[in-house]
Amino acid sequence: MTHAIQELVIRDVAPVDTDEITGLLALAMGDMPVARWMQPDGAARRAGAAAYFHIYAAHAVQYGEVYATVDDRTGRLSGVALWFPYTTAIPGPIDYERRLKEATDTAFDRACYLDLAFEEEHPIDPHHYLAFLAVHPDMQNQGIGSSLLDRHHARLDAAGIPAYLEANDPRNRDLYLRHGYEIRTVIQLPAGPPVWSMWRKPRP
């Protein structure tokens, strides 16, 4: 099976809307180690996942660059990558604190802690930031994540721009290592999993 890669940039999200991006993020990432740490209650975590990821999906559609792979059989998303070009100033999501509190409810304090921990490690040098890379659980191990990375890395390499991300489990960490990232620091969440901050220099 082949997977056609569609580049979705800024506000041009047709034919994939923000809700579909949100749904894939929630499905693929809603039970990852960091999500389970942030909200240990499974029912509450699933109930708030769509609202949580919608904050970032909508923000990426407006201010970032979104790549998606589409399943040829169904026409539905199989993978998505949300990038933010931190080579220029980007405003934060509108009404972020209120929306985050509504989405996370009893996990709000941990969500704020996570934001602060990530912010403290985030580099200030110009770069592109991979906020999320998600592949549908039924379509993993088919090279979709690598294809999404390669598509944007080619642009970054041509422009001489580095990349930054946080890897939230060892499998993702190893994927990024294979794509030229290096571990900068390890963010240890209290009584929770490690998160690896990673930096990729542009390749000549």
C-alpha cells in the first residue's frame, strides 16, 4: 500500500479538518506514558483528550506547518506531524490557560508542570519545533513517521535550520536518534516517566 503525503500549511487544511487532526492525536497519543502521568484516571484522560489536543492542532493550523499522510483505502488520516517555525515570533494559543484547565480538569496542575518543564529546556536558538508526531495505532511500523520526518527535514536541511522536539517514550526516542537527533537533556517528571529533549543539526 502506498501513502500519499499531503502538506497542510498554515490555514490551508482542506481536505483534512482540525477535528480529524485532533482525533488522530488523541487516538495515537492519549495513552502514552506522559498522558498517563498527567491524568492517571483513564476515563478522565479519554474524556479530555480531544479538547487537550485540539488546542495544539488548531494553533498549528494557524501558526505552524502540518503534514499528514492519508490512508489510500479510507481517505482518512494515518499520520500527522505538527511543526512550529521558531525562526520568527509566534503567539501562544488564544485563551490558553482557560482552555487547558477545561481540557485537563483535575490534571490541570500536572499539565502546567509539564508546560513549565518543557519551557525550561526549550532552546532559544532559531529552529523548527516538532510538537507532535502521531501515527494511527493500526498503521504503525510502516514507515509513516519516518516519511513525515523526512519531508520536513529535507526543507530544514536545505535552509540550514535545526530542529527540536521532546520524545516521550524510548521507542520514539530511538526513531528520532535514527533521524539525526541527539539527546540534549532528560526531563524527569516527578514519579513519572522520563522525557528526552532532542536537537537535530541540519545536514549538508
